[in-house]
Amino acid sequence: MAGEDPSLIAELLSLRETGLSIEKLEKVAHQTGYRIVKKQFYLITPIYKYKFGLRPISQIPLISKIPYLRNFLTTGCYYLLTPT
């Protein structure tokens, strides 16, 4: 309707279908005995470089600390986990 590319629409719908929020991932990691060593949030996730030709952009650190805003503005996050 707004002229968006069908591949972008499909990607966004697939993300919505997973239903895995940042908070849920961190909770599951903790419950299953993993420790978060490092995490990186992205406004534009690196995979979008190959899918859509967009340059990756890291999320602003302040936004990464505000859950609801972070969830709305983050297109991807990468975690490094280790068993505790």
C-alpha cells in the first residue's frame, strides 16, 4: 500500500511471527544457564547490507537501555553467550 518492496514486507512479517523479544531471549538464556558476555543492538542490522543494500548502523547506547523504545527501534541484536 505504501510502495514498500515485497521482500521487506516478507522480512518484517517473519520477524513478527517469531515472537522472540529481547527480554524473552535474555530470560531464556539466564534460565538455561547461560551468561551474556556481550550484546550489540542495531538500528540497521548487518544482514540488511546483503538483503537490501543498507549499511549497518549500531543502536545509540541510550536507546539500548530503554526497553520499550529499544524494542521498537532495534532491527537486530547479536549476543555472545557462555555457559555459567
